[in-house]
Amino acid sequence: MEAVRFPRLSTPRLVLRAPSERDIPAWFARATDVESASLAGDPVPDDISAGERWLARSRQRFADGKAIKWSIDQAGVSDAIGTITLSFGATDAKTAAMGFVLARAHWRHGLGSEAAREVLRYAFETLALERVTAEAAARNFASLRILAKLGFNHIESFIDEADGERCERLALDGDIGSSLLASNPMPDC
């Protein structure tokens, strides 16, 4: 059986590529930023060795067809500034969940929107998905703004049982997403 090739994506300002060992220090710096971790709903790791487990889990989920996690680089720079993920559910092959996190130094520059727009284009045009969902903490106004700008619609509010956080679940249907992406191909900077 032939191995599935990791999809490398790019935009004018970004390269989305497979995570590697060189990303572990940048991942650790982001993961130990308490505010960023809290907004993403992620636990803060105890030490950098957690990065090896993060990378192994990312690779295994890709190999198993459960998720694609991209490291986000700025074009021409090889240090990852964040990650963006499509996770595939076991019940619906035409739906995926998207999640993203950027290092604090890269907030408010339109890079999250740009990465998400490219991943959505890949999801709808290449993977032929019918729907992409996303979740964000209700207090994560920046992520909710990005999702709204990309055309996601609110589905429900819920309480995350793991931490008691109020969250929002949103969705973008493929027919709407494809037309929005085609009419607005460049990022809002």
C-alpha cells in the first residue's frame, strides 16, 4: 500500500507543512503561554518532552487518516508560528473539524484568517468535504471573529465538560464556503 503524501499548502505569506522535530521548541513556547493555552482549551505541558508526544500524536493521527495538522510558517522563515488542524470524525466522512493556534507575537496580523482560508479551500476543493465545524471558547473573541469573517454560522453554545468553559460551535457548509472563498481569495491584512 502506498503511503499518503502530506499536503503542503501555501499562500502569499504562509507555508503550511508537516510538523517536524524542529517545531518542538516553538510549540513548547506557545503551549506554555498560559493565556494562549487557556484560549485554545489546551493543558499547559510540564516540560519540553511533551513536544515529542505532541509530534508523535500528530504523525500517528495523519497516518491513521484521523487528522491533518499543519505547522504554519511565514514564507521565507522556517520557524513555526502556529498550527492548524483538520480532524475527521468517525461517523461522517464528509465533515471535519478545524482548529488553529498562533503564537502571541503573530496575533492580529491576519495570519490566522489566511491559514484558515487556505485550509478551507483544501477541505472543500480537494477533499470535497461538505461541512467544516469549529469550536472556540466564548471569550476567544479573535477566533470567533476569524470564523465569522470566513462565513461560519453559529450552531450552538455549550459548556466544555473538561474545564467548565462556555464555548461556541460553528459550521461552514461546503457550498457556501466554496463561494465565499472564491469571492474573497486574498487575506484581510
